[in-house]
Amino acid sequence: MSQLHPSRIPVLVGLGQSIEREKLVSIVDLTETASLAAFKDAPGLKEQIDRVTTVSVIFSPSPKAPSRELVARLGLTNVECESTTAGGNTPQWVVNRAADDIATGKLKATLIVGAEATRSMRAADPDANFFGASRGGGADNKQESEPVVGPSMDGVLTKAEVSVGFTRPAEVYPVFESALAAKAGRDMTQQREHIGRLLESWAKVAAANPFAWFKEEFTASDISSPTTSNRLTAEPYTKRMNSFPNVDQGSALIVTSLEVAKAAGLEDQCVFPWAGATNTDVAPAARKDLGASPAVSAAAGAIFSATGIGINDFDFIDLYSCFPSAVQVLAEAIDLSLDDSRGLTQTGGMSFFGGPGNNYTSHSIISLALRLRESGKLAYVAGNGGFLSKHSIGIYGSEPPKSGFCLADTKKQQAEINAAALSTTIEATGKATVVGGTVVYGRDGAVSGAPVVADLPDGQRIVAGADPSLLPDLAGESLVGKTISVSGSPLVYKL
């Protein structure tokens, strides 16, 4: 056991999840249910909570102060309330912060919650729009907001992306996928089949997870074959390769000290945060390699070095899975094979477990913690926010780390990443070479767009959309490596 005082050893000890398939619920209903489950999992800790944090809600209506509303429902008093900034990395960032606050004596116990009630929103209003729904303010628009913490999402896009409307994750991540396919020498059909084989195992994990949205063990063919129920969305992705946001899911976890957990008789179910780090990749158009993440390499390298742990030492792994390209990039960044026998998810992936907005990584952390309670020594989790932009990673153990929790300082590495950003422009005329692109399909199956990221002869990067006359002929195509002609404002290309 660690020689550190138990009051300075952070533990993850109360775990709760919620899911609703029938009645209409709010995000606070879901976080309340999950919180009660966490308190049941960790009796005696409810009275110890001195901070409640709600992960940012993006796909469904939310009160301006969701933590305060939850605290009132739970009957907690003298509790600090806050919400987070957006980003799928945020749950792991919050756990890293909580663990560090406990290790430095700033915090006794915290309840971290998150939820999306998107299914309920759309059941009540079939025309409701995912994007911007959370800004509705919930039932009480006069409610004052609460403090917001977390990494800023500023800078995740440049004018190059915004000027041509290259701002939807469902179109940006397929562009990353095209770069991965080109590296591997695969065309779009081959890459789609490759992804199907990768995701088949995720569906199997989700089918065994009681809080997963889908219970069907989809085969590789089910996932990769375009059909009326599994249409092409953006090359090479089918619908089942996208995160599925139309869910009602919530989570709650309690982070406290070993001293508090021992006093409550909960020592045997403690899981120990060992280390964490956060780094940011530059905007998509400014990345030298669209199929890589220097930020994850830096963050993982920092915590592996600090703890003396390597990728082969982990019993369980869970990588953020909003889209297949994310998982592949996150795996490559830590030299992890896609067919590793340990699997790349313990949760089921956002296509099959469900994609509850920014909060999926909370479910990943819970899945890993439950596995560590059963067996094994170490687990690794990676959360991603934006467009493979913000990355927060963590190591968890079944025993406390000998040297205590480590929140890695990666400022030097971040400065190097920022300095390597390519110059981008929104003005160009002439030839360019495509380094990434996708073909976007409408619900009717017709091509509706084909954005590309390309290099100019002077080394600057651009993002451009296809001339409308090209669209019908681009179905099934990858333009990576092709020369295009660009002009106009916003930029448009022709072949």
C-alpha cells in the first residue's frame, strides 16, 4: 500500500448510471436517478459531498444551473455547484481535477454527473433540433447560471473550416478517415469493410452492457453494408458508424479520499486514479497529418513516464469512439493495435452504447471501474472533445499508486504542438493537392457535398467545397492525392 496519508489518496468509489426508454424525462431526472444509484453503491458518502459538477449538456434541454437543481432534489447542503465547458474529454478532465484537488487537500468528496435526454426531447417534439437544444434554458429561463469550469473550446476551428461550413463532426471525422485509408492503401469500400470488422466487437460489448442503448450484436456486414436502414452518411461511413445521440442516459460517480472511503467501510470497492493529463491538437486544417494526434501522444507519454507504465501493462482499455477515425487515431497514438486482444472498449462505443453528448466518457470510466473491482490491476481511458481536438486521458488502478496521483504538466509539449501548426488561408486560386476529403450523402442517397482539405504549392492549407456540377460524379470516390483547381470565396474546387 502507498505510504501517503489516506486523506491524500483519491479514490473512485460510488458509481451510478441511468437509462430511460419509455417515459419522458429531463437531464436532471437522469442525473438524480444515477446519483441515487451512486449513493446506494457507496452508503454513507452522500453527507460527505462538498462539490457537484454537471458535465455540459449539448443535445437536449438543460437548466442554466443543473447542478444546483440536482442538489436541491437530493437534499444536499453547503455544496459548491458548477457545470463544465463542452467537450467529450470533459468527464476525464473533471476526474483528473478532482483527484488532484483531493491529493492536495482542497477537496473532501465530489459528485460528478452528466446526462442527455435527447430521446425525450424528440419524443415530445419530433422536429426538435439536436444542436443548440441545451441553450433553451430548461423550465426556468429566469434561473441564474452557475460557475463553468473546464478547458475552453476556443481555437478548435480556424476561418479555413468555418468559411466553407466544414463544422459538422459527421463530416469532419470522415475526412480524418480518408487520411487513414490513404495511409493503409485502401479505397472507400475497403475502408468501410475494415471499419465494420473493427466495430463488430463494440456491438458485442454493448449488447452485454445493461445501460447500452442497442442490444443487438451487429455483424461486420450489418455495420458496413449500405442498406435502407443503414444508409451512407459521409464516405466511408454508414449510419451505424456514427455516434447515436438519440438517447436518454445519465451517470454519476463519486470521487473522495481513501480516508473517507475507509470510514464508510468502502475500502474494498475503491478504484484509484493514478494519473491524468490533457492536451490539445491544433485545428483540423492546420494538422500536418490528418490521421494522427500529437496531443494524445504527448499526454500519454507524460503519464506513462510519470508512472512507469506502458501500454502493455493495462488490463482494460477504453478509447473515445464518437466516430471510427477517433478510435484509430487514439490507438495509433499509444502504439495500440486495433485487434488487441484486450479490446478497445469496455462500454460498447458510441454507435451502440449510445452517444450521450459530452458525457460518454463518464460511462467509460464507470465501465473500467467495474471491471477493476472484479479483476485486473490497471485501466486506461481516453476522452476526446471537438474534432479530435481536446484530449483528456487517465490511468486507474485496483491499488493506490506508490507515489500518489499525478496530474502531468504538459505545457512544454503543448507549446511544441502549437508551434507545428500549418498556416491556413481562406483565399487561393490555382492548383492544390487533396490530403483529406469525404463525400456527403443526403437522406435520399444523393451526394449533397464533398469537402476537402488540401495543400497549396506554398505549403499553406485550405478547406474547399466541391463545385455543385461535380457532386453526382463523386459518389464513392476518394480524392486524397488528387490535384484540384480552387477559386472563389468561399473556396470551391473543380477537378
